[in-house]
Amino acid sequence: MRYEGKIYRPPSEADAFILQATVGCSWNRCVYCDMYRDKQYRVRPLADSLADLDEAARLAGDRVDKLFVADGDALGMPMEHWTAILARARASLPRLRRVSCYAMASNVLEKTDDELLALREAGLSLLYIGPESGDDETLRRIAKGSTHAEHVAAAQRAHAAGMQISVIALLGVAGTGRAREHAEATGALVTAMDPEYFAALTTTVVPGTPLAKQSLRGRFELPDIRGMLSELRTIVDVARPTNALFRTNHASNYLPLAGRLPRDRARIVEIIDAALGGRIPLRPEWSRGL
Ligand code: SF4
């Protein structure tokens, strides 16, 4: 398997085979993100991706049931690459039950309805979309590249094609100055995108990123732990998805939570309140990760 640079995948894809069919992120501008800053975006040659799939099939084909296509916005890959990769995966991985990738809202919106349908029929079943915030002003400040409304439209088009979506929010990304607007609008965005999965991560100011520079110049202040938990409480309290599996199991979070929304909302809010009141321990700073 030929991997270039550090490979990122969602926690729930820890047991998936990761195929790096693209390198880096075609956008690469979100101010908090340093995942692919050292990579020049490109689509890998199709022959290389197919050779990696063949090798995975040879080594562990009877065990692979999940395939995650990397890197940062792999949905933007041309259709001919997607259809060839999905066809080869179906043919060579007999136990395959899920294919997923990261997607920006623009990646979804740039594909036609027929293309999205063709991808779903070929096996792409789950998109991880990270608006991070539902607040348009925050989205502008973090250079997310898409608005609240565009994320809703992307979710609707993915759902119309039969795909599931996992929505990712980022606690603290609006700084102390806009935390309330960020949290309320993010809860509303989760309602409107109506994902099957919803995860919250916690912002880390990574040295070298534009956010770190803003922070050094005093233009961005990360909320403290209490502030992060308050945002999480508001988001969970406001969000009204139909039936979403909710998790904060990412290593960046102070408080690992799991449940279904809206079913477990009251229980989750109670746990957050207990954490805010100091009645349950938080993940220590030293064991947090990006
Ligand atoms: S779209 Fe994702 S991978 Fe690309 S810069 Fe933004 S957060 Fe990073």
C-alpha cells in the first residue's frame, strides 16, 4: 500500500481499509486545519489506486467490510475514478458493506443528481461532511467555503441519492466572541441537514495555521473548557434531527458522549450539566489529540 504523508480518517472508520485515491485537500484553506497543509492536492493515477485495492484484496480481501476513500475531500474526485474504484472494490472485496469518504458541501453540489445516484448505486454510501458551524459569519471567518444554506442543500442532495451523511461540528471554532451564535446556529444546521450521524470535535489551535496567527495577534480567543461544554450543551439542546447517532468520541474532546438524538437528548444534557458542575471527570489535557 502506498500512502503519502499522514492519513486522517474519522474514528468510526478505524477498522476500515483506507484507500488514498486523492492526496491532500483541494480547498486547503480552513483557518484551523493543518491536516494537509504540507500536501499539494492531486488525484492519484487511477492505476495506482486500483493496484492498492488489488493489494488490499490479496492481503485481507475476506476481512475488509469497510472502505474509506481518502484524503480530505475525496468526493471531488472525477466520476471515472470513482466508478472504476467502486466497481473494483465491489468485485474484489466480497464482504464490503460500506464505502465512505470526506466531502465538502461544494463537492456534493458540483455533482449532478445522476452522478450522486450513480455513486450510491455503485456503493458509496456515507459522506462525512464537516460544516463545523451553522453560523454564516463563523463560516466566513473560518474560510469554510460554503454557507449554512449550501450545507443544507448538499445534505438534501446526498439524501435524495440515498446516501447517509455524518455531520461534524467544531466546538470553540467561533472563539469566545461568537460562541453563542455559533452553537445555536450549529444546532439549527444539524436539524436542517438531518444527518444519520452527528459528531462534535473540539478546536485545537495548531501552530502554523491562520487561526494560530489570529490567536497570536489577539484576534481569536479559544473558549475555555466550560465554554466548550456550554456550546455542546446548546447544540445538543437545539438540534432536532430525525434520528441521529451522536458521538463525541474524537480524541480532541474533553467529554466523550454517545447516544441517539433526539431520543437521548435529556440524558446527554444531564451529563453535560454534571460535567459543567464538576461532578464527573473530563479527559485530561495531556491525553487529548487532534
Ligand atoms: S475542507 Fe477539510 S481538509 Fe480541507 S482545509 Fe477544510 S477542514 Fe481541512
